[in-house]
Amino acid sequence: MTGWASTSPHFGEEAAITADTRYNVNGTADGRKVSIWRVSVPVDAARETVSFTSPAVPNVKVLALTTRT
């Protein structure tokens, strides 16, 4: 998964949330644009999704899961 401070996605993600800058611990802006990236995973519409299993990759972090109908 692309890092949140990357300037563009690396694995086909799309920006879900973008901020114009991030802030240092002292409250000053550093001017670096940041994003939370999202990816859509197609599923079979004829079936009900009841669970999600992620691969055993140590650097992948799932922050949230949602569904759309």
C-alpha cells in the first residue's frame, strides 16, 4: 500500500482523503500534501460477503472496510 505522504499512488489506489499539508509536532505546516489511499475490490454480486482475509504481508495496513450496494 502506498504511504500516506507519497505524492502519488503506487499500487492502483485512488485518493480517498487529501490534505494540503501535514503539521509538525510544534504545529507548523511543512507544506507536504498528504492522502489516505483507497482501493476497490470487486466481489460477486450474487453472493454475500461475510469476511475479509488479507495476505500475510507485514507492510499492508487496513484502516477501514466498507461496502457499497
